[in-house]
Amino acid sequence: MFSCVYSFPYHHQKEKTTQFWLRQRHLDDQRDKAWLDIFCNDVCDWSGCVILFLMKILGIDPGMATIGVGVVECNGKDLSAAYFGWIETPKENGSGERLLQIYNETRALIKKHQPDVIALERLFFFINARTAMSVAESIGVIKLAAESEGIKVETYAPLQVKLTIAGSGKADKKAVKSAVRSILKVRSPNKKKTHFDDLCDALALAICYAKKNLIAEQPIGKKLE
């Protein structure tokens, strides 16, 4: 279910024609249209209405110690960063306790930001078997948290993300960070620049989903009849 942004020209009794924006989340098309008809008939004269779909994507870069997270909003044309940060688990805690923290904090993020979908990095290749196991466990609890909140999860391999974001599947970390900064106009948080790689990867995953599913294929808007 997409959020909707209503944009329509109107002429108020005491005001000149202008643009009025209204955002309604999680309403079906018939209820949206009925509500909008009542509103417009009461306060303004209007000749047309455009619905722009505004979608929230939660990107997550899985791990055990630091999990990058980022929320990107897409209206079918433009992208903007609504939130970015990370989940940190203390290394002195046991693996079960750390996984429980990741699960709980992921659910809290979902409840707070209400994303429409989660873009998650797919486990691709690790030389270190222990690292691969911990990342796989992190992915598992993140997926469980998403399922608990009824949120769809899409996974992408690092090569897919690099190709979509930076134009090359062989792009390095620096190129991906540069592309994310350029697209979303974000900067490294003060005193946390070492964590920027993780949250940047999370934002890149969200951008990847948007470019593959929304910007190229979805119409920017549609007119109500």
C-alpha cells in the first residue's frame, strides 16, 4: 500500500489559484477519491487532481556489530533521505543477546518510520566463515522482524547495488559513497565517520530498490476521472 500525495490547483473564495498538498497514508483509492471529492466540494473549485505515490524504503546493511539503516522516500521521480543511522551491539554481549537487540531495534524502526518495503543486502560471498555465519544470523532476525510487522523484504547482491548506484558492478566503497552523497545530499555524522560506510550501504540499498522498481517503471502520477 503506497502513501499518496495529492496535488491539485484550486481557487479558494478569498485566495488566488495556488497549489495545495495533502498527504494521506494507507488509504485505498476509493476512500481517497471519496474523501477528496468531499473536501474539494466544500472548500474549492478544481478541474483536476493528480495522485503522486510517495513510498518509504528502509534500507538495511546487515551485520553483527554495526547494522547500517536508512529510510529513503521516493515520489516516482525524486529521492530524499528521511532518516539514516545504525544499530550497534556490544561485543561483550553473547550472540543471542545481540541478535535479540537487532530484532527489537529493527521492529522499533519499522514502527517509527512505517516503511512500505525493506531493501536488504543479500549474503553473497565471505572468505571468513565466522563472519558469514554472523551476517546470515543478522539477516534472519531482520527478516523475522519485517515479517512480524507485515513488511515486504527485497534482497540485493552487492554487485546489483553497485551497478545500479555507481554504474559499475566493480565500483569500490568510495565510488558508492560518492554516488549516495550526490543523490541524497547526505554527509557523515560528526564523530561517527567510521560508521558512515554502513549507513551509506543501507541508503544505497534503498536507492537501488527505488531505481529498479519506482523511478523507471512507475508513472509519476495519474489523474482521477
